[in-house]
Amino acid sequence: MTKLNICGYSNFRGRCHGHDHYVILRHPQPATTQCQFIRRPCMRAMQTLVAIIGFGSIPFAALGETAAEPDLEYPVPILAGANYDPDIPTLESLLGFSVGKRIAAPAEIEAVINAYAKASSRVAVFEYARSYEGRGLYYVAISTPANIARLDEIRGGWAKIGDPREIEPDDADELLQQLPAVAWMAYSIHGNETSGADAALALAYHLAAARDPQVEALLRDTVVLIDPMMNPDGRHRTSEQLAQHRGRQRNIDDQSLLHTGYWPWGRTNHYLFDLNRDWIYGVNPESRGRIAAAGGWNPLLFVDAHEMGAQDTYLFSPPRDPHNPNFPPSLGPWVERFAEDQARAFDANHWPYYTGEWNEGWYPGYSNAWAGLRGAVGMLYEQASVDEDGILRADGSVLTYSQAIHHQFVSSLANLQTLHANADQLKRNFLEIRRAAVGANGPYARRSFAILADGNQGRIERFVDLMQLQGIEVYRLTQPLMTRARDQLGRTSSVRLPVGTLLVPNRQPEANLVATLLEFDPRMPEETLKKERRELLMRNDSRLYDVTSWNISMMFGLEALELPIALPQQVEPVSTTIAAQVAVDGTALAYVFDGRDDRSVAAAARLAVRGLTARVGEKEFTLDGTAFARGSVVVTRYDNRDEQELAGAINAVAAQLKIAPTAITSGWGPGDAPDLGGGYFVRLTAPTIAVLARGGIRPYDYGNVWKLLDQDIGIRHSQIDEALLAETDLRRYNVLVLPDRWQGELDSAAVERINDWVAAGGTLIAIGQSAAQLAQPDQGVDAVRALPQALEELQTFELAVLREAMADQDTRLGDSVWSHGVTTDYRFPWPADADWPEIEELQKRDDWLKLFMPQGAFVAARVDTEHWLSFGSPATLPVLYGNAPVLFSAPPAETPVRLGAYRPAADAQSSAAGEDEAVRRAGWLALPDEQGLDLRMSGLLWPEAAQRMAHGAYLVRETVGDGQIILFAAPPSFRGATLGTMRLLANALVYGPGFGSSQAIRP
Ligand SMILES: [Zn+2]
């Protein structure tokens, strides 16, 4: 799951206090969680704690005094005692080194599994995906030759059991008898957690070559599918780093580069995505191939082998609470049973282990969690990390790499044996889970989810694609439907759903997964909340390991409803939504890509790269009788009069993006609607983009920006090493991105250079901690401040918020405006004579509220739907927010997205309170008349955090000289799946140089 010690990817929870393991932070920087959200001060406390106690506790001093080689012999053979077929080549003969001597590189793993497939009729190898860097991902099927010969039939049989609607009950029972159980054994999804993959090779050899009756019986009844390296690109990176730092002397110091690795480490894939969070989003090719392959097999056992901190022991399932509420209840005791047998195997070797201390079962995007939601017994392994040679430990012993592999190997065999011994019951249990999922009286029978079609065809298609990848059925309404419905903020009403609305019935084979992905607001039990709150208050820590919300409709920024009904009759299945390609001809006056579709931004960028001039409509417009949303991209013949192949270029970009442009023959907009030659069609400047990397930049956030630019928008850009910033000629770029930071700040000289560049016309985009730095006095922006500095200017920020609300107020103005008299009771928008506490009190309050910042929850944000940064965005946008900076802003800064959505409050008093009336404040700032504020949409957001975050600026823009600074308080791209907020970032990247900054006319 996580490698405890590796800089910033760590999970320290459960370890911060009262633990007798030593966690060595290998990088002296603010430690952060694996989940991309900076965690609370525990981490900083931990850092100090480690600095104080860490070194004294481990006898490195002794090591320095002795010149002797550490004893790295591991005398216990990993593959002991079996009767192996001599015709199957040993690992040592294939690799050229013995198991555990060092790690096997991806190419070596590929060679070994192919050699087994060639040598043994028990083995078949299947490629299920290619990584971004072109490496193969494989699963190795091992069973009796007879089973291997009928693998397709076996998989087909399990597909029938997996969908009991398609098979008579008696036939299902008979089929179950004939089907071998299937185990999916997966290793090293984090590339720098290496021991799993090496154990997978040992396991494959053992199962392919052993002639013992026990192994032969296991293979007769079981198909073992081994996924030996789930992240070959990350493993390759690790393997290269190990090779580069391997010395003549063996190295057993876990603080040394050999063991720590370095930015961006090997945990993640090519674009630095954590593949062990991607199971529910399916963003990366590795995950997509795996979801289809593993899902297609319907395994009963799913093993996922990781590593954690080098000074730890060994952890395995079951996880501790909170448990995902949609996890099939019958699986809980089974996970326990597997764990007991695994514990016995460890006891027999006198190996230490533990379960459940820190891994919780709430987030569904881990391998074993995803598998559990599909009906498998999911087992997580976490071995203390070694990588190579060995690790000197606090008790003076050395844990060797061989022993680490041995632990993973023994665990794997133990779980397979438990599966074998209980196969009949487990098969029946799986069938019962699926029967409940599709049953008319099942727990999910009378519920469906509706996704409202909003014209953002690109996003809708991604939603349908994800559902289909997960084996989830999607339908489309063919008639309008009247029904009760609950929205994403929990409000219930009667609605009329139009034709074209997407419906996902919860009652279907993957019901547990459907519920998990689409339920708006799963809640933790009261007991869990109490424990979590105690952890916060007593230890300044959290028991939660990852984000507490992942709702797909919110991730995607799509409006959705929960309906208390089964699937209605008037629907058709949605098989594919890829729009028919429309080729435009060369006679038109202009071509338009509709701005509601996210892909229009990529189209604009790609056209610019081709040297074409595009404009973007600031307002909605109608040309040739077709209405287009604001943000639509217009390419006119006039702007591109030297381009002979204009239609060809338009068609080429449209084909790449699978979108259909509209050809326009007239530039006249009816009535007040914009005409094509007017000022509402802003001419774009081609973006030349640089992204800051390395140094203190958070790899995840950098990777998210990188992938968005490289794969989704699809344009060239440059990546600048933070250490070389002083020597970088920024004039080559008109957009510079500073991703979120996990360490330190940019030095003042760098900030000064960047600000000079901004003033000369640059568009600077800063995210998270980088944004917070620029919001400090004299660092970049003037009208934005982060908490706690913002506390000094709360009155300014309060007025800004009230001013924005007044601008949108829907009250009758005429009576007061046309009156001839000067009113004697004019009310200012801000609270009259309101008492503001002293700054010390405000700071005390902020310190208190800050304790409760979320681990990752969806909050509602209100959107300025006339701002260019919000093209393609709904008026209320779900924003995923962790322990990010909280920003406040006032004019002249513009705030296109602000935290909190207004709702009419029946009991609301006037905000312009007189002497007798209390000021109504939501958090720090007053509410407008008769308005309440909704913030929490989904996930755990303590009321204290809501107080602190209400009215915070999520996206803010300020003009600086001829340029502009755009700040995102929290990362807009989270795991490449927050399509709603990613659109804001795409707008900033591509439209920034044309919209918010002034580029010089070069004579
Ligand atoms: Zn891991």
C-alpha cells in the first residue's frame, strides 16, 4: 500500500505515537500523506521526533566503528523441500543471480515468465496492458495442463456465475462444481516496493515446477493468476536508481540513497500516478488493462503485496474500521479466516507480524478494496522495505532482502492453501453475493442514479467509458420521467428527467461497486467518528488513510440525482457514446467547437500549435441558427486567410479528439447576441507553457499537470528543474505553472524573477502551497491572503463576498432607484457596528479550527459563470479539498470559484444587522440577507473545518502589470479524475495568454 519512509508518499498514521517501530524520515521536509493532501501537524511533529530519537535508537555509530562486512547471508532457502521438475529452469539459471541477491528488473521478469510458459504446460502468459513507456503488463496463469487448455471455458463459466440473471439456479450449482477457483495474485503496484515481484517469480517457479501432491492438488482445483509486476515503469525507475547507487561495499543504512531513492521515486507510474488509488477511476493504461483482465476473471481471492517502512515488520489484512459500507458483509469473516492461516504460517517461522493497526477499509480505490467490492477475498500484504542487501534495524539485526521475499512468498502460499481448503464454500459465497446484487429484494433493488446530460459530451463519454470498464450497465432515458430525487447536497424534490438522461440502476451484478462509486454521501458509524475525533484532539493525528470521498459524479463535475426507483421501462442500453465523426468542408466562414465540451480546450490548444488563430466566445452566442455555449472555440477564415488547408486542419484536430465541429456560414448574431467580428470573440495567443519540477515540488501534483498537458490537452511544453530556475530564460514561455509543494518555498530571488516575467505579460499559475506563498505580502498578488495572514483583513474580504452576492441578487431595484428623495435609512452591505475580535483571538480560533482540516472531502463551490476561467463549469461545482491552504480575496482580484453555495434561508436575519441583531456569519465572514451557505457535499468535513473554509477563494485571478497570477487553493487535478476542476486548470493553461494578459504587438 505504501512505503512508509519514502518522502511524502508515506502514511505515518498509527505510527506517530506509542509505537515501538522507528520511522526514519529520509528527507528532512514536511512529511505528507500518500494521498496528495498534506496532513496535519502530526507529520511535522513526527519529523522533529525522528530527528531527536531516530538516530540515537539505531546503532549506526556501531556500524561506523566496524569495518566488517554486514552478514547478509539468509540461510533459509526460500524454495525449500519441494520436489522440483528439473526440466523447468530455475530462477537462478534464468536471472543469473540467486533469489534475493538483488531485484529483478522488468525485462528480467518478462524473460522469466516467458521461459516458464515455454518450459511448462502448466503455465500460460497473457499481456493485459502496455505502460506509457511501452513495457508489457502480464498475468501468468498456472494450473494443471488440463485447466490451462480450457482457460477460456473457465473464465466464461465464472462470467455466468458473476451474472446470475443469465443462468438457472440449478445450472449455476452444477457449474460451480466444475469450475476451479480463481486466485489473482498481484505484486509491487508501487514500483519501489520491490520484494513482491521477486516473490511472484519464486511463486511462479514453485507452482510451475513442484511435483508434490499438495501443489498438484492445489492446481487441479485452482487457477492461479499471477500479476508479477503491476507497475513496470516505476520498477524500472527503481531498478535504475539502485544500479546507480550500488557500491562495492554493501549498504544496510536505510537513510542512504540506495535505499531511499530520490525525486520522483519509483512508487508511481510514468506520469507519477499512484496506481493503487486508480482502481476506481481507471485513468492509466496499467489500471485499465488490469480492471478489465482481473474483473473478467471474477477471482475469489485477490492478493496485493506491498512494502512499508524499513523498520517495520509485516502487516496483512483485515483492515481496521472504518469499513466501506458497501463491502459484502459475508466476506469479512473470510478475510479473517485467511489472515488466521497466514498468521499461523508466520508463527511457524517465528516471524513478527500484525494486522489492522493502520490500514483502514474506507477508500475503495486500493487493489484489495476494489476486489472486495467485486466479491473477492482481498488480502493486503505490507512487508518492511528492503530493496537490496539488507537493512540494519533498531535491535542490531539485519533484515535481508531474501528474507523480505520469503515473507511475501510464504504469505502467498498460505493464502492459496486457504483458498484451496475452502474452495466450495467460497464459490458458493461468491454466487450468493451476486444473487443478492441482482435480486428483486436485494439491498440495492430499488435505487438508481441519474446523470444529467449537460452538453459536455466529452465528460459524459468519459463517465460511460468508466462505467463500462468497471462492468457497470448504463442506460439512457427514451421518454421523460417524473420521479422523486435527491441531489448531491441531499435535497429531495420531484423532478422531470428529460430524454437522454443517463441512468445507472443499482440492481445489477456489480451492485456493490455501483453503490460505492455513485452514492453521494456514505457515512461513517458514530463510533468511528468518535474515535477519529479523539485521535485529532489527543494526538493531532487522523485514523483515516486516504480521502473520505470519491463520488464519481462529483469528481467529474456532473450533476447527478439519486432516485428511489428500479430501472424504469422507457430506457435503452448505452453501448457506446462516441459521437459520429462530422467532417467539415472548406467553404464555411468559420468553424466552432462548443465550449461546454472539455475537449474544445484541447482543440484550441492543438490548433494554436498548428499555427492557426482561434478565438473564444466570452459569452454564449448564436450563429447560423445554432446556439453555442460561452467558451466556444471559433476558427474563422478571416483570421487564417493565409491557411490553404483550414478545413483539413480542423478535421484533423476533430478526429484526434473525436469531436464534431460545426461549420458556420454567417457571422451575424441575432439581436443583442454577439456578432463574429465583435469584441466578445477574444483572439487566443498560442500558449508556450513551462512547468516547474523537482526540488520541493510535490511529485503527484506535478504529474497531474504533466499528464493533463501531455496526454489530454496534448501540446508541447517544457519542464523546468527548480534548481536551475535562476538560469532559465523565462521569456520563452507565456505560461508558467508552479505545482503544489511539499517542501519549503521558492527562494526570494526566484520569486522576484518570476514576478518580473509576470509583469511583462506572463500568466503564472500556482497551486496549493505555491499559491499560498504568492499570497504573502510582496510575493506576488496584493488582494489575496492565506490563513492566518488573511485574518488581518477580514473586513475587506467580508465586503468582497457581500459585494459579489449583491451583484447576483435578484431583488427589485426600481422603487429605490427612481425615488426622488435621498433615503435616510440607507443600509450598507456590511454588518453595522459589528464586533471583530482582537487579532490574537482570531489567530487562536484559526489554530483551533485548523486541527480539523479534512483528509479529502467534497465541498460545494459557487462559480462566477461569466468568467473565462469557468468556461464549461456548472454554477455549483464540487471541489475536492484536503488540508490545503485557505485563501481569501477581494477586488481587484477576481474570484471565479469560491467555497460555499448559497441557499435561501427561511430563518435568515438581515446581515446588515442593527444594534440589536446578531451578525450572521458563516465562518469568518457575514452572510448576505436571507441566505444560508452549504459547504459539505460528501466525505468527512468536521464543522470546525467548514467554519474555517467557508467563503474561501478556490480559484482567484489578479492582474499584475501586463500579466496575471492565477491561484488554485487546492490541486485542481486529483488523480487525473477530478474532471470538474481540471477544466478550470485547462482554461487557465490554454486561454490564459489570450484572456488575462496583454501580449506585446511586435512591430
Ligand atoms: Zn504500496
